[in-house]
Amino acid sequence: MVTAAEPKPKLLIAEDDDENQKFLNLFLKKYFTLDICDSSDSFYKLIEKNRYDIILMDISIKGNKNGLELAKELKNNNETKSIPIICYTAHAFNTDRLNALDHGCDAYISKPSDIYILLNSLFSFLKKEQLEIHESGTTTGFALA
């Protein structure tokens, strides 16, 4: 189980939609230390000064580069290539999924998706115990160890 001494994994969310940012922050802050950016410029500022355990990357973000271009750069950089990147996007065609994987994303989830699928995907890349979801909507089985 999580103890006060154990730090939460550090998650960078690249998402340009304000409502999606609020929702992800509300749901994921219980499990992760979060940074959220909405553009390639703010992404670069955060990635240069912080070390992340995992990245949640939208394809369409503000700035000169999209999420796929950023993912490709990260995977081609020795300092960041081991950080798992989950593409979380409204681009829902099979070609979008293949394109995301070709650019170095480790997983692809299209929006909208069940938040527990997203959370369990994040946990699986961090090798964390996954949530067990009951019919009532309650969860059990979560531990960061």
C-alpha cells in the first residue's frame, strides 16, 4: 500500500483542452504528482527542468509542434527515451493509432475512454498494481508498491 514516505510517480500531461485538463487533474492527482502543459513551448520548459516517470500526450496541442513530434523527439533523446508515453487523444482512426506508435508512443488510448482504463494503462507502464473495478463502481486492489 501507499505510505506517506513513498513519493507518488511524476506524470506530465500535455493537453490543450481546459476541461480535459481539469478532469485529468481532479482524477489523477490522487495517484500522481502532476504537471500539466498545453503547448509545445510549455512542454519544453517542464521537460527541461523535471524528471517524469510517465507522460500522457495529446496529439493536438498548441505551439509549433504537435504531440507526436514531441514524442518522437523524446524517444530519440538518450536522457528521455525510457520515459513511457501514452498517447491520449480524440484522433480515433486506426491510422492515428499506428502513427502514434510509429512516433514512439508506447500506448494509444482514444478519447473518450473509461478513466479506469487510462489509469490502469498508466499503472501497467509503471509496474504498479492495477485497480479492480466492481459492478458498483467501487475500486480495490490499488497499491503503489
